[in-house]
Amino acid sequence: MTGAASAQARPTAQIGSSPNPVDQYTRPPFDRQTQAVPGLAGKMVPRPDHGETSYKGSGRLAGRKALVTGGDSGIGCAAAIAFAREGADVAIGYLPFEEADAAEVLALIRAEGRKAVAVPGDIREQAFCEAMVATAVRELGGLDILVNNAGAQQSVADLVDLTAEQFDTTFKTNVYAPFWITKAALPHLKPRASIIITASVQAFNPSANLIDYSQTKAANVAFAKSLAKQLGPKGIRVNAVAPGPFWTALQPSGGQSQDKLVTFGADTPLGRPGQPAEIAPLYMTLASAEAIYSSRQVFGASGGTGVD
Ligand code: NAD
Ligand code: MG
């Protein structure tokens, strides 16, 4: 992903500059491209921009310790890079298949002089979820920021073709795992900690082809709202982020049909998908004291569509 920016048409996003969001980055149509689940960002054309060259930190997470699930690629990768550039030590969870993507992120975190912890494994297993949290806490020396971001999405046009196996995988990955991970993390979280869960606009405006996925994302929103009420008195904030279409490995690895991938993001008012780098500042803000009075909220970044 270090070469990601070069594959983009106009990779001019800079903190402090004011690019036109319409002109920013590659616009559809995209080339047809398929990958096996879970997909690799490094094999996408164009490669996603995770902020590798553009994200500039200013110490807003100095000394914090973060665990980001699905931190190898896409939205989680962009958040992990931003956290490290803001001074945090970062552990990332990912599937062993994704080692190539993960290695690039881990190197970028270390390049900031921050500690980078790799925790490969399958979060559909409760035992791994608990082990991942234990490893992160041990290696980082505590935990302040938990980003439940890993997710599974497979497009199925007809409910009759939606298998129980897929339904189970989607719910295990998107709903059970955040429950298991957060439960394991809670004993380690102190006042000032921040929990973020990656939901989706699908929670509010579900697509016809994402029956199982959209239900899990609605569950993510309810999880954030409920847990925020429980943890508020303890000084722990919980928020959800609801992205619209983002150019990540999730999409060419079955998240969209090939026809929809070609025009991905074209139906937003900005006319293009977001790049992971464009949503990372939201995660950074929610993780930091900048958003100290925000909890139980759902924050969107969806190119002009909404979370309503
Ligand atoms: P991505 O494929 O880059 O990241 C998803 C990550 O989830 C993978 O990298 C993988 O490491 C992890 N993962 C999946 N199954 C796993 C398993 N069984 N065990 C361990 N890890 C597993 O794609 P992304 O779009 O950055 O996805 C991040 C989150 O954003 C997901 O929750 C997704 O639902 C959500 N989201 C994405 C979009 C979008 O358009 N890309 C829109 C709304 C919400
Ligand atoms: Mg990945």
C-alpha cells in the first residue's frame, strides 16, 4: 500500500488543504476485478489510498494504545495509520491470508516510531477474539482505543440463494465478534477509553442484495447505542461510524456484483466512492479527546448520501 497513491488519479488529499471532493481521486467506471474472500488491497486497481503519504499527525493520540480489527486493509488500515501518526501504539487483527497487506501497515506504524502488534486469526472463533485482546493488552501494555471494524459482506441477489453458511459467517464476523472482543476488552478499559464500531449506511438504507449484511450493520448501530448508555457513567465513550461506498478489498471479493463494482460510488452526489484515507480523520477524532462529549452517536461519511 505504500504505492497506493501513485495508482490514484488525483491523490491530493492533505490535512489543511481544500481539494474539491468531486475531483478528488479516481471516479467510476472501474475495471472489472475479482478476488477470493477476503481480498487484498495490494491487488486492487487502483490501489486504495489509506493515507500512506498524505496523513499528517499532530500528537492527538500521544501515548494511547489501540486495537483495530481488520487493520490490514481498507478503513481499518487507514485508521491504524492515522492513529500511529497521532502518536498511538497500534495492534491490528486480520486473517492470516492477508499477511502481505498487514506487513505494509505494520511497517508504516513502526516507521512512526510506534509499537505495531500483529494479531492474525479468525474472529469467527470466540477463543481467538479473547486471545487477540489478551495479546494486544500484553504487547501494548494496556488498551485505550478499541475499533471493531473487521467485517464480512457478500452480495446475493436472491434470498433463495442466501445460504445458512453465509448468514452464519456474516453474523459471526460482524455481530458476535464485536461482542466477544468488546467483552474481553472491557476489564482493561479505563475512563477516557473510546470504543468505535464500523457500521454502514446499510443499517439505515439496506440494499436488495445485502439482506444478511444490512441486518448485521443495524445490529452494530444498536450495539453502540446500548453500550454507550451502559459505559457512559464509567467515562468510556462508544460511537458507530456508518461509511457509504468505500474503495476497499471488501467490494471486489464478493461485496458487490461485478456490474455494481464498475459503477461503484457513481450514485452518490459526489459521484465516486470514498478512499479509506478520507474517513480516517473521523476515527481519529472519535478516538481522541477532541470528541470527548460525543458518545452513542452514528457518524457518516458517504459522499452525500445519508444515515437517515
Ligand atoms: P476490508 O476488506 O479492507 O476490511 C475488512 C477486514 O475485515 C479484512 O481486512 C479482514 O482483515 C477482516 N475480516 C473479515 N473477516 C474476518 C475474520 N473472519 N477474522 C478476522 N478478520 C476478518 O474492507 P473495508 O471496507 O475496509 O471493511 C471495514 C469495515 O467497513 C467492515 O466492517 C465493513 O462492513 C465496513 N463498511 C465498508 C464499506 C465499504 O464500502 N467498503 C461501507 C460501509 C461499511
Ligand atoms: Mg484485508
